[in-house]
Amino acid sequence: MKKLLLLSFAFLSLAACSSDDDTPEVEIPTVGATLQPAVGGANQPNQVYLDLSTKEAKAVNRAAWDFGFSSGSEFRVVINGSLKMAVKKLETSDITLPQESDSNVAVGAGTTAASNGYVDNPTGVLTGAGAGIGTAIAEISAIDAENKVYLVNLGFAVSTTKPATGSVSVDGDARGWKKVRILRSGNGYKIQYADLASATYTEKVVSKDTDFNFTFFSLSTGNTVSVEPQKAKWDLNFTVFTNYLNAGTEVTYGYSDFITTNSKGGTQAYQVLVADGGSYADFTKAKVVEANFKASVTDQRIIGANWRSGGGPNTLPSIRTDRFYVVKDAAGNYYKVKFLAMTNDAGERGNPALEYAILN
């Protein structure tokens, strides 16, 4: 079992990764380690990656990247759902041809049916035919001619508008459109991208790094960027998220205050309702039900938005106190996790707090 550190820190600064060689190592107590991830307030600008077994946490501005290139054996590419990006495969493999935007290629209830396949499947499972069966972008073929151009809605910048207390404002200005084509390059990738009307394009090579789930790339900088920690070094991600919502028919929908688990890196989780499993304080390792982890192996949304209520016309959002979560990391450590707050003392969203303990 890897050594465990007491996590009790209030705010993690943007892009902070606190792994000081001089930090004394102590075991997490069985009760009361608390954490307040630096999501950044009601605009929720940051994606925050947490490792429950160490003092490491990382906050990254969610507009820092556009595409994630999988380091797995398949050649898969994901889009940045935290910005409500959406893509549509075109019939051509010629990126020099002019294209036009399409308002249907978007994210939002009443706008885009999930079956259109413009976004990645929110379970996080990559394998499939593309168009939302796995990734929205089909697996990159070894045959160049089979790799089509994609029309890319870049979604929205991070909002800077201050919302009413208890509300969020996550969508800023529209980021516009690109056309993108992705090919293989040896055991890596080659991305071509351009403005819609342009007859010329930019081309960059992106390599796989098997220490990470993905290599991330930014169209605005034309470079790879550091986003996720190494795949063995995080468990939970606090983020804005593109999910599916059943509104009579299944549609795409943007969620704030969302939490994913690192299913690709081996983290597993399940929810315990107090009415069924007893109180958080009394929950011990002997009460862990291994079979309950199964769903999380192929679905990163076990915690999702289930830890909080969304509020309504006359009520503010709040945490749900009738449940907590059991998390198992890739090293085989077990934790119980409960949420303490989703707002700060002023009632501002994007200020979550949680408590967790190692199960012995």
C-alpha cells in the first residue's frame, strides 16, 4: 500500500501540484480529513484532479485544451466537453475545401439529441464506431483516406459574468469553429486544422505517453498542454461536464459541479445511501461490497451530479446528506467520501468541500 498523507488544505491554486519532497508523511486518520478543491467559484473555471492517497492535487483552466489523444492501444481522440464542444464528421477527407458552420452541431437540452453523436459518450468509454458510440470522432484509421474532416464547434470560453448568488455562469463567448482532420503518425497522431474558409491548414504531430490517459492539445497555442496528472496519480476530477439528459428523448446537456472518477486509470466507486448502508461515521472496510464497484469500471459518472441537488425556482442548490461514496484507487486503497458543501459562506457556487477517510 502506498503511503498516505493527511489532506487538509483549503484552496489549491491554479495549476498547483503540491508534491513537496520535504512534506512529512503521515497516515490519513480514519475520521476527518477535509478538502476544498479550487474549482474557482461560480464561473467554475478550473478542472481539479485529486489523488486521495497523496498530497497531490492539480487545477487546470478548462479552456487550456481542445482535444485529448488517447495513449491506449487504440487511436482515440476526445473533445473538451467542459466547454460544450461538439463535432460532426463530414463526407470529405480534403481539409482544404471550404466548410460552413452548422448550428445543429451544439450541446444543449432541446438542441441536440444524444443520438446525433456530436459529443463523446459521457460514460468515458472510448471504444466504438464513433458518433457517440464511444468517442464522437471515429477511431483514427491507419488508412489516411478513411480519416474524414470534422466540423468542430469549439463551444464557449469560460464566463467572467458574476451570476446571482447560488447560481452559476459557466458559458462565456462562443469560441467559433474549426475544421479538423486527424491521422496516424507512427504510434502517435497527426492533427490538421484550419479556419472553415481556409484552403491552407496547420499540421502538428502528437505523441502518445503511456504514463498518462491522454496527451492534450490546444488549437489556440498549437501545442500540447499539461492537463491530467499521470493516470496512476489521480482519482477524482471536479469539472463542468457534457452529459446526457432524459428529456422525453435523450439529449446532450451541460452540467456544473460534476465529478468524474479516473476509470481509465483504475479508480472505482459506488454510492451508499444512508438508509441502506448505515451512516458515514459507522462505515468500515468490512461493509464494502466489491460487486457494487462493477458499474464504475465502465462509467466515470458514479458520483457525477448525484452528490448535490440542483435547486429550483425558490430553492438554492445544496449537497445531499443522505448519501456518501466508497472509492477504491488503482493501488487497492479504500476510502469513504462525503460532501460537506458546494458553496462558500457567501453562498457562491463552485466552492465544494468534502471529507474522506481511509478504510482499514
